[in-house]
Amino acid sequence: MKHVSMIAKLVSLLALGAAAPLAFGMTTAQAYIDSYRGRTDIPVPVSIVAPQADDSLVGARVEVEFLVDGTGRPQQVQVLSATDDAFGMSVRNAVKQWKFEPARLNGTPVARKVLLPVLVSESE
């Protein structure tokens, strides 16, 4: 059994935020989403799609960068590094389907850059 862990580091010129680790399972995706509720300074995940991963990918790492636009959609999703190219593309394709509540500045939706490291690890 494996977990896909994600730690999102939301980066902008004015703000830096960090997300809780995400392990895809029955309730962990919702817990990841819930950990952001109420934030307005960073994009808040509303729905996420898990990348495809099997036990052979334990130890695989991917780093993805993207922009969450003012409508909450990921744009310009690119793999910065990946220990497994196919898994890197799986993460990229999954992130393209995510939806966010956009960051807000003085109540106005604004775009923010996101850096998302992903690690496949053994489940507990």
C-alpha cells in the first residue's frame, strides 16, 4: 500500500503559504481540503484529483509548479522535476483537474503561483 503525499507551497511576491501533507485515501483528500478552509491569502483547494500511482512508485518524487488564476483554475502546469517521468505526467494531468477558491487581495480574486512537491511513500 502506498500514499501520495503532497505539500503545496503557495508562492507569490507578497505571500508564502504551506499546505498540510496529502495522502490519498478514503478521508485524507477531504482533510487536506478542510485544512485550508477560511484562508483568503492563498488559493484554497475545493476539489482535487489523485494522480495514478501503484506500489512500484514508492519513493518517486515530483515537483510541479502552476498558477491558480483568479477563477480558481490551475494554469501553466509544468513538471519541474520527477524521478519517474510517467508519474510526473500523471501528477501534472491530475493537478490540471483541481479546482480552487482563488486567493483574494482586498476581496478581489488574484492569481497565485503554487509549488507542489509530491512523494509516494509506504502507507502506515
